[in-house]
Amino acid sequence: MIKIARRTLLVSLAALPVMGVSAIGKASAAEPPQGVVRAYYEVLLGVMKEAGKLGFAGRYERLKPAVEKVFNLPLMTRLAVGPGWESLTPAQQQQMVAFFADLTVATYANRFDGYDGETFEVVPDTVSSPSGTMVQSRLIKKQGDPIVLNYLMRDSGGSWQAIDVFLGGTVSELATRRSEFTSVLRRDGAEGLLSLLRQRIQDMKKAA
């Protein structure tokens, strides 16, 4: 079953400037943003149905290309680190992106560890916002209320990618990350933040 209680979803970017995007909502990406999310859900649902057989390592490997396609992980890393990003060396920036990507894939591999008749629904129409285009979706469970999962999307060089996920339509995962990352970076420096990410990944693998 999905570990809903363990969710800490990705961040509110309403106050952040739009970077690297022109004419939001009029981008020329070949596949519409709703299609990108639907394709991701197809992979995710397949992984959920085979979760026990795949194990954590198998779920991780199956989800990795799908997660890297649906999310703009380099931009998400930069936004999560915040203003301190510019103080990192190029090597530290590269390592930060790699760890953040690893953590994101591991989070989904750990979170979606079973199947109990769940389905995903994607709302046909998108909603424009100052920071991008919002794709609205719901996780439908056999029992209980649906879980709203909204994706903030931007056109990334001709293809739509998510830069944030909002649980319940309002709780931003990226904002949560940013609050923690900036605090750790300020207190412990770049190596301290890298160490934290490394430890989080190892903990998920051990807990699986």
C-alpha cells in the first residue's frame, strides 16, 4: 500500500521568478502537460502492481527514467537549495543534483510499495499560474477520500516537466525541501547538506 503518512511532498513557488520560460501556457512542447503526467502515472501504476516482486531496488530502477522525464530535477535542485546555490562550486552543484535526483526516485520507490486497487485521474484542463501551468490529478483509493496531487509544469526546451507537486492541492513539496535545505546549508555548509541527502537515501534503502 501507498505510504501516505510518510509523504513530504516537493514546494510553493508563487513568489519565485519564472526562469527559462517564455509565454507560459503557450509553449510549443509536443506532448501536452496532462499527457506527461498520464504517462508517468502509467509507469507508476505498473510499478505499484508489481511492487512486491520488484522490491525496492526493482521499483527504483523501473521508476528512475519516468521520474527523470516528468520532473526537471536540475531546476528543482537549484530552487530547493535557494540563494546558496551560487556559493557552491561546480562540483558541489553537480553532486547536489545527482543526490537530489537519487533522493526523489528513492522517495517514490519507497512510497509506492504496493497496490490495493488504486487508480489515477488527470483533469483534462490545466490551470495557469504566475509560476507555470498546473496539472490537477487525484489518486483514487478503494476506501477513503481521493488524494489531490497537482503538478506545477513548465516547458523545458520543448517538453513539459514538473518542478513541484502539491499534496491536497496546497502543500508544496519543494517549499518543504527548500526550508530544510537552506537551514542545513546555512548551518553546516555544502558538505553538510550533501551528507544529509546521502544519509536520507541510505535510510530509505535500509527501510525498504
